[in-house]
Amino acid sequence: MAAIASLIMPMYNGSRYLSLAIESVLAQTTRDFELVIWDDGSEDESFSIALDYAQRDPRVKAFTTEHKGHAASLNAATAHTSGRYIGWVDCDDLLAPTALEETILVLDWHSNVGLVYTDYIVIDEQGIERKPGGRCAIPYSKEGLLESFMTFHFRLFRRSLFEQVGRVDETFECAVDYDLCLRLSEITEFMHLKKPLYYYRSHADNVSHQKRERQNSCSLRAVSQAKQRRGLSETSEPTSPVSQVEPSQVKALKFYWSPSRQFFACDDVYYENQGSTPTDPSHDLVHLIVAANGGLAWLPQKERSLACLAEYNAVFLETIFNKTCDLMSFGTSSSTELLVETLDYMKWFVEQHFSPFPMSTEAAYSQFCRQIDPFIVSRLFPYYLSVKRYEKEHSNHRESEYQLSFTATDQPATDESEWLAQWFIYQQLKAVKFDQHVLEAVEADL
């Protein structure tokens, strides 16, 4: 009798974490499943480990073949499954005990849903939980999937739909799951189960670390093909803040901060302070990032109204930055209502620190909306994150020296957490940029 769900675990030289991954599958609260482990010509003891489990548990099947690649492995493994639902589990990751039971329930109860995906938690090489998965905070939509792969892990989908879209496209070296999700999204509904039921292990051997450039290239190709299928123009907005960004008019930004002297320069416009301000280096860095927009007031001015507006712009952006840091980098927040919380905070900030403020807070917000450049600011955010991390780790951070030189076309993001945080910043600022309801409401104040 066929199992209700088939889990596929492809592997290539994955012996290090394989037993842990298999054990997490066998510990599922539902027993009605099969696990197909497909060894893609490993040169280590991966297949021996898989075969040992297959000999001890009839739900486990182990196969090995010559090395053909990840996409071919998934299709070959699928041919040896029978369940009406299919899910993939990487051989270095873990499933929560109820992952299969809860996702099966969604598909059983919602006939219009063809794929259900869950939240995930990032763990390190020792299996220690580090932070919530950054993609969990990204809301799903068919259109949004063109901009980011939020349907990350764990996914369970209907076999019939998988067959309908032609299974895995074996011409993709990487990003096969992204391409599949894009194709499935065009024929069925997705549901996001907002529970962390998957543990994604981040380590040096991850494909995303080893083949980052190839991964990005394949992702862009998947998006390009999806746009063609959907009749969308290739000249529409960039699919992410880290690719195809319009060149900035800003040539160079320089930031120097020490206890005795601060020096900030945006092209030929500069500001030099003599250590009189008690603000943190990260706050002063935000002023310089604001300058990259070229239109927002960004420096302390002798004219009080401009000084107030410059501080408003910096604090508004800093608040979004900090909330993103807490949510995606430091794991100290689970709220994704960044804009709502930021606007509430700005009203309080203006009331507490400016008396009177030279314009309404709505007008200040509207000016911010009109001038902010989501692409530029999202690219520069990792510089802020590096300084913020140092401040959190060193209580005496105001006694240190900071020196940065960068441009608005730089790409300082270096790992998955920074890329995801950068994307999230972009989405938040894009929402600000096109908040027409707010802009129309305050038109009389301008």
C-alpha cells in the first residue's frame, strides 16, 4: 500500500550529518511515509550509512548511482516513490517531529492548495539554534516570488502538480527548488504554515556558500523564464536589490569616527565634528547613508528646521535598520511590523526631542517617502550592520576608531543573513516609497 507522503533526501558526500537528518525523519509523529535516500555517486561512506537504515526500517529505501548532479538525483529518486505528497529534506538539515503531520493536514484540508511551506530555524555545525530563518518574514505572493525565494523550507507538494509542471528542470545546476516553486506557483495556491518545522544547517560546505555566483545566476535565469511564461517584460523592476541596480550619482562616501574627531564626506560635501556629539558611530553612519540619496537632509545644520529634518531622516532609517538587525541578525525580535512600529516610534521621538518640530510628522514622513532610494540604501545596509555588531559586542565601542570608504554601487553583503537582511530592508523601503495613501493624506501639508 502506497504511503501518503514520500520524502526524498538527495546526498553527495554528505556523511557528516546524514545520520542526524535520517533520524529526524524517522522521528516524525506520523508514521505513514516513505523516505527515499538517493546517493549521487558519493566518495565517502554516505551510501553505507543510508543502506544501514534501509535494512533496519522498511520505510527507508536507499539507492546509489554515478554522479549526475542534484537535479537529476531528485527526478530519479521521485521515480522510486509512491506517495501522493512529496517533500525534500537536505542531508545536512533536520525536520521537526511534527513537520510532516502538520503539512499533510494542510494539503488534506485545503484542496485548492498545491504546496505548503513552513518557517525554519538556522542552526550551526553543532546543531545549536542561532536565529529564525530570515526568509520566514517575507510575505508570500505569486508576484513576490519573482523577487525572493521565500518558500524556502520545509515544503510539501502534490505529486500530480509536480508531474503537471514537468518535474525538476535538469538544465539547472543550482536553484532547482526555486525554479520548481516558480512553476508550481503559476498553477496552484501556496500556503505558508508559520511554524518553524525545519532546521537549516549553515556551514562552510553549503551549496549557497560554495557556489554563490552560480546560485545567483541560476536564480536570475529561473526568474527570467518565469517572467517569459507570465508575459512580463524583462525590463521591469529588478528582481532583487542586489542585482541590476541603477548606478548612483554618488561617487564616494567616506566615514571616519573616533572619540575626538568625526569626519563624514559625500563626494565634495563634507561635515567635520570635533567629538562634541555623544551619539553612537552607527547613528552617525546612518546620516552618511541618508546622504547617498542626494535629496534628503542628512547633516546637522545651523538652521534649526534643517537640523530637525536631518535628524528625523536619520532616526527613521536607523529605526528600520535596528528592527531589521533584531529580527534577522540578532534574533531578538519576532515582529515583522517594521513600518507600523517605526511610524509609532517617530511620533514619540518628535514629541520628546523637538519642541516644536518645524513641520508635521506626516509632512516629514512624506518627504522621506519621496526622496528615499530603496536600492541604494539596501546595498549600504551591511556597512551599518558591521558597525552595529561591533557596538553590541564591545561596551566601550565609543572609545574605538571606525573608518569606512564606500560607494552606493558597492555590494558589501557577504553571507546569507546579510543578503536576506538587505533584501528585507529593500522591501520595507519600497513599501515606504510607494505608500500613496500616506502621501495623498498629507499633500496639504507640503
